[in-house]
Amino acid sequence: MTPSYRSSQATRESRRHESLFRLVRRRIRGCVVLMLAAIVFGSAGCSRMKNENSTAGSSGGGHTTTSADNSNTGPSSPPVAPSSAGNGKPTSWEANATSLNGKDGETLTLACSPGGTAHSVWGSDIYTADSSICTAGVHSGLITYQQGGAVTIELRRGRTIYGCSERNGVTTSSYGSYGQSFVFKTPNTEEVVRAAEDQTPVLWNTSAGMVRFEPGKTYKFKCPPGGKESAVWGTDIYTLDSSICNAAVHAGKLTLASGGPVTIELRPGESSYKGTTRNGIKTNDYGKYGQSFVFK
């Protein structure tokens, strides 16, 4: 084979490889274009669907508008069978009414999954919006941890005070002013709410310290039967951080066994507080304290 022939053959091979390289590059470029087009049109499609869903939610109101934000409250619970949770949007036991972004007066039905766990609740019959809805449902006797179930809540305006109680294995906490509340919709909702508004339920270790302090303002509380002793400072005039119910027993307003309703009046602080023993309750001495209460 002559050198000139080998040179000519090498040139042809080189041109053939170059042609193949250009063909492959064109095909790759075409694939990239198709992929980019798919991404663009796919994104537009997703955006359109999202917008349509938002429009539908805003026009439909109710559950469609508010329930979408529930996924932000924690791990989502799996859908539950209608026999165990009834009709309602499946929700986690961590979920609270604040996450629903609903308006006062709005009602929503939620399905709590079986096998629930306890989470924080503030209030009794009237709950702060940041309370666990499902746990509050157990507290109200509407569902159980084991079986779960459906509950319907109504969002309401906030209150200056929220009580506490122990019911159905759930102990709730008291709280002062909060911007939004919820109650459970049942045949006797209004009767239950009126009772909670008239006499705020408290536990035997609840102090008056959660109220907004305004000298001269009165509050009505209800102590449960079967009381337990808790700290009290003063006699007749008590420090604001004293146990309301124990101070009431000391003042002769009720007994540990019976419990019952009491009314307090907020007073300015005293330079000193004297402890005594009355009605089986021993109170403590204390020095200067800025806020007090007495019984009416």
C-alpha cells in the first residue's frame, strides 16, 4: 500500500468520524431542546393547576380553603377508614386550629386517625386556637385515642381567659388572653359554652396569675370536687399567684370534697401577707407582692 493511498484513506476515515460526531451532536442538541420544552410546558401546566386550585378554594370556602395548610403542622396522618374516623378531612394529632387559617364563625370537620397521642391543649370547652384539635376532642369526650373519629369545630373570637380541667384522661392548661378560639359543634354547644363563659373551670393548683390584672375586676371560677392542697400566701387578701381553689377553702367559700363556684376581685398588692390555718388549709407568710385578690 502506497503512502498516498494511506493518506487518502485516513482523510476519508477522519471525515466520516467528523460526520458521525456532528450527527450525534445534532441529536443530543435536539433531545436537550425537547427536554427543555417539556420542562417549560410542564411547569406551566403545574402553575395552571395550582392557580385553578387556588381559585376553586377561594370561591368554594369552608373546608377547601382552610384545610390545605394543615400539612404544615407536622407529619400527616394516613387516611382512615370511615368506620373509625367518620367523614372529614384526615388530620394529624399535632394539628391545631391556627394552622387552618379560618375565620371566626367558620366550621370545619376533621378526621382524627386511630392510635393518637396526646398534645398540648389550653382551655376547657372553649379552647385556644393553637390547641391540638384531636386531643381536645378526647378531652371533650367526642373521640378516643384508640379509635380516633370525626369532630366538627367552629372558630370563634379570642378570649381574655381560658380555663382548665381534667377529663377523659386529658389534663388541659389555663391561659390568659389569646386571639382566637374554637369549640366543638354538638347538639348542646351553646349550653356548654355559656357555662364555660359564666364560670371558668380551674384545677386545684391553678393560680389567678393568668388573668389580665385590672384592680377592681371580678372573675368567676369553678373548682372541681375532690381537691388537693396547693400553695397559698396570705389571709383574706391573697397573693395573685396563690391557688384560687385552696384560698377559697381557707376563706370558707367551699370545701376540698365539694369544690364549687367562687368569685374573686383583683386588688393592688400588699406590703406583707400573713399566713394562717383555717378550714384545714395552712397558708404562708410573704413580704411585699404587687398583685392580690380577695373573695366576693
